Amino acid sequence: MRLLIAVFVVIGVYSLQLKLYRKYWNRGLSIDLSFSKDMVPCGEKVELVEVIGNDKMLALPILNVKFATSRSFLFDEEINANVSDRYYRNDIFSVLGNQRIERRLKFVTTARGIFRIKELQVSTKDLFLKHPFANIMNNSTELIVFPKRIPMEQYVKIRNQMMGEYEVNRWDNPDPFAFRGIRPYQTFDGMGSINWKATARFDELMVNQYCPTTKNEVRIYLNLRPYMKSQADLLAEHAISIISTIASDFISLGINVSFYTNGWDVEAEVNDQEEPDISKHPLLTAGGGRAHMTALDIMLSRIDIRKKASDFMDILNKGFDKAADQITHIIVSTYRDDELYMFYEQHYNTGSVCWIVPEREGNEVDLRFPGMYVWNA
């Protein structure tokens, strides 16, 4: 008789808890995944914060939270994870009634881009771990990873060449009240700029340098049309890193920077069958300062290199048509054909344009005109 009563009690408890879990398991349950930062440079460590809230008396003995994110994230802990086309993770919690749990997963970013976690797969079981319950929950979090900056030692040679031409050709109106320093005499310097005391001290002709009276601008053009498809992604990412690096350097020197490209934003709808509207390409008008550099990095982070780039000549003509006298043009293009060479030849004699060719080391590049530079990936 006692055994029969015990059986009925167990059946009753089992049925009651099963009914309660079916009706209330996800009531008061909140799960939020968020990044510890909104925007970070490539290579920086970030935390993915998981917050579980169970705002009810009913405990959840096993709670599985599954989500997918970018495989470019290198997590410190690879437990409960599977990496294939994406990084898939299955975290297991045991949540008591009216309990809040927070877990932080550290990882390092290794690629630029916009990364989102839009949904979570949530599942649990009843008290006897017999019946599963599952649901898909919406999530809203976004991380912007800026392009990787290129180390200065790889940039300094090209930088010195470009900046030398920039100073000679663009800073034509020095401000005699804004002293910037001294440097060795060059053939284009006037006699009035010679610093005789410094000349005597260094035993060579030295001239004063002054800040320009006008705000100059560097206009950068990014061509994402591939030259060789087998290396297209690598060189496209290298070109984007080049632009972020040189733009940051120019802005730090107080030079305004603008940006044109034939690439597309990650949210842009591109139809290969239709003629693209170049006005919808990412474009950043001239500006300077930290906020402007951040805006450019965000724009570069959002470029989708998988979308077919439009005609680069349309972008060049648009930028050069709007150019004023005080603008230096920098073309960053791996792709090179006779049409682009011809366009460059028409403008390089003005001393206001140069061409950076991102390329794999060992690949030949026809540097047929002055102001062309190879930047090996």
C-alpha cells in the first residue's frame, strides 16, 4: 500500500512539475549577449558578456544557450565551441529561481568588419531532465572592428616619398608667423628662407619651415576591382589597411582627408544586372581630427569586398572633377590596365597625384610613371 501511494505521489509530482515547466519555463527568462565595447581596432581584446536572468521561482536545472558569431574571433576558452564556417558556441548554465548570472568570454579580433549576434537558441529540461523545451530569442548587439593598421616601419619609406612631394607641391603659401622647424636647403627654396645661424652651426645651408596658410586636402581613392582573383580578398584587405594607415598619418599632421571608393557598404543592395548608381558608394567629404578619422574607419569597416565593385574610372572622374588647387590625390589600386595608366599619365605631371599599388611580394608591377609605389602585403 505504501509503495502504491509513493508511486502515485511521484506520478503526481512529475505531472505537476511537467505542467509547470511547459507553461512557465521561459516566463521571466531573459538572456542578453553584448560586446563590452562598440568599436575597437583590429587586434584588440574584447569581452562577450552573457547575462542570464530568471525572474521567477521555478529553477532551470539545465539551460543551454547556443549562438553563432564570426570565426575571426579568437576566444581564450574553446570549451563547448565548434569552429567551421562560423564560431558556434553552446554554453550550459544551471539557474536557480530569481537568480542572475553573468559570464564574460574574452576574445581577440583578427579581422575588420561589422559583427552582429541577432538570435540565440535557448533550451532547457524539466526537473527530471526528461522533457526538452526550446525557443529562439532575439538579440541585438553589434561590434565594429576597424581595419588593421600597418606597422610604421613598413610605411616610413613610402610616407617619406609621398610627404616630400606633398610638401614641395602643395604647401606653396607659408605663414611667416607660424614657425615649424628647420631643414636642409633644397633647390626650390628661396634665399629669403635661409637660416644663417643654423647654416653656420650645421656647416650646410639650412632653411626655415613654416606652416601653410591654407587648409590642404588629401583625397584618397580605393579601387576594389581585383587584378588577380586568386589573391583578391587578401589584397583588398591590405588596400583598406593602407588607407586607414595613411589617412591617420595625414590627419595627425593636420591635413584634411576625403575618401572615394567603388566598393559597397555591407547594407547596400547591388544588382549585377543593372548599371550601378555611383552616388550610393561610400564617400567621406574632407575633414580632420579624431572624430573624422573614426568616421573613416567605420566606413572602411563597413565595406563588403564580396560585392562586385563598379567602374573605378567613374569614381576617379567624379573626384577629380570636384578637385580644387589645394588637393593631392592618392590612388590605392591593385588593379591596373591601360585606361588607368592613361588617366594617371594625364595627371601626374601636375605633381598632385600618386598611385599606391598593393601587391604580393614577388609579383611584378609596372611602375612606368613617377609617383607610383608598390606596397607589399
